[in-house]
Amino acid sequence: MTTRPVWAEISRPRLLENYRLLCRLAGDADLLAIIKADAYGHGALACAQAIAAESPRAWLGVTSVEEGTAIRVVAPQARIVVMGSVWQNDAGAAIENGLTPVVWESFQIEALQSAASARGLGSASIQVHIEIDTGMSRQGVRLECLPALLERLTAAPTLRVEGVLTHLHSPEALDNSANSDQLDRFATSLDTISAHGHRFDWVHAGNSATVLSDGGSAALIKIAARYKAKAMLRPGLALYGYAPRFSSAGLSLADFSSTGFSGAEPLATSRLLQPVLSWKTRVISLRTIQPGETAGYNATFLAMRPTRIALLPVGYADGFNRLLSNRGSVIVHGRKAPIAGRISMDLTTIDVTDIPGVEIGDEVTLIGEHGRERITAYDHADLAGTIPYEILCNIAARVPRVVKD
């Protein structure tokens, strides 16, 4: 039961339109739809269920076994890849729920082999994907350590290498040689894996930028073909309606808000990617303050005229970034109203002096569209000096997600 008028609306039609678009743009590559971190704040269960209804055997990417176990309930046939692998005692849960762990450390292989043996599973019954560190220095096995890891896999008879992946560190920099350098190192690792007798069905790398860039998937598809494998791309942000900002000679965000896309068939829709989430609240109080009066903590807003202040029951505890104080705006009655004063933990004040007819109970849009006005996660990110991923992921769990058809 919702007790506060603060909620996020999740558009199922927009999510599926974005998914279908990305599938088309991927061409001969498949998609691993990234729904980790509660689907970037959009509600992983609802998003997984929608994608699985569209494509029952879809690939879905999660961070942990815990996330994957929850997703399995609503997507019983989906292929769920645990990008963060197994930890301590959750290898058994990964096996029981048919999850596909990513591995790059010996202890992960040992945990899976031990859990499989305890369950009496036979040879090559557990699928795993090996992650290669080609330059991120984060997850993944380094090339010089790969032979030892492969030997450990050979000694684990219940495990089978189904896929191999890497993570590009600068996929948005389309004219950056780092991408091709990383893919070259990735191809070298695939040679090593093949030489050790492991046969894999999938190779995957890249993110939303790789899918959206003209020909971005071509190099990976070519590499996969050498091993009679299938290429797979891992879009996250674009799935939820936001194009990455390409740098240098690459594309810009504007290229994805028009009716065309370089290298793709013309689309009838006015926009290619559509934001899936709208964040809303309501006015819960109103007052007029006089010139010289202040609003909010530390009196950072000073009224220069009789000012109509509306109170919203949303604050930084909900994920409404405090750096939007006195800088950001919201939409009321189809018009933008500036934030007046500091955003506090549970409350925000806005200036509605120039918007006639505002009443208690009126709907207010924090992220989304109303009339001709629009506020996006990019708008919040620009003002807060961060990225849209963080804005979306930081919308708190106490803000209910409401799926809309």
C-alpha cells in the first residue's frame, strides 16, 4: 500500500519498443539485456517479465545470484547470466536456478564444481562464461593467467565453457583505437581457449554504444565467426531509453532523437529511443512568502517578490539529488517550475509563482514529459555532475514502481 504520493511509472510499451529496436540494430548479433541493479532503477522483475513475454528465451544479465534467483521466478525460460559470478555459498543456488555464472577466478570454478558434485550432476552439465580482462583491470582473467584458469576448468568435468566475454572501457569513443586494441587481445584469448580444447558458442562485448553505433557490432561478429560462435552485445542504458553520448568523431545524443539512424532502416516513430521511466509526485502544501523571506535549510532561497511556494513530498532519501537544489526544475501544469531552496531528506520546495491555478494534489513531474516540457535523467545528471545511470539507479526502493501499458 502506497502512503506517500511519490511514484515512478514504468512504460511497458516503451521498454519493448526499445528492446525490439536494439534487436534490429544488432543485426546478426544477439542481445544480452542488462537488467542488473533493479533494471537501472526501473524494477527488474517487471522489466524481466516484459522481455520474457516478448522473447521467452531472451538473454538477461544480472549482477548476483540473488538477483538471478528472483528473476528466474518471472522468466522461467530465460537464459540468465550472472555477471558478478558466484560468491561463497551461492554456487548451489546458481545451479538450482539454472543461472549461468561468469568466471575468472579459480575459487569460482571450485565452488561451482563442488556444488555440482554434491548434487550428483554429470559431465558438462553447468554452463559458464569466461571473462577476459583486456584493459579494464577490473573483472576478468588476465591473458598471462588464462592458461592456468583453463587447466582448472579442464579439471572441473561438470563445467562447460558456453561463452567468453570482455568489457570495453571506452565504447562511446568511436574513433578510439582502444576498442580495436581490446578486441585484438580478446581474439588472442579466444585462440588460447580453443587451443586448450574448449569450444564455446557465444562471444560477447560492448554495450549500448556498440549496438547503436553504425557498424559497431561488425568487428565482434567477425571475431565470433572465426570460431563458429555467435556474437552477443550487452545493452543496458539504451534499453531504458537513453542513448550514450558518443565522443570525438562519434555520434551525438541528438542522432537518436530524430527519425533516422545512420545505417539502419527508417523508422516511423518520431524518436528511436524512448525513456521508459517517469518519476512523479504531488503538491502537498502551498504558501506565499514575501520579499526578503527565505525557504529551505540555510536560507539559500531568498524571495525577491511575493512568491508562491509549493511543497513536494520527495527528497534526497528518495534519490532526488541534492545537487539539484536551486538549479533544477520540475513540471507542473505543463510548465517548468524551479526548485526553490535546498532539497531536504523528504521534502522539496518549488516556485510556482508564474504558474496559475496550482492546487494541493496537483501532479508534478520530476523526470518525464508533460505537454511540451520534458525533463530527462540526462538533465538531472548534467546539473549534478554525474551520469544518467546514477540518477536512475539512485531512485530509492521506497519509491514504488507502477507498470503502465
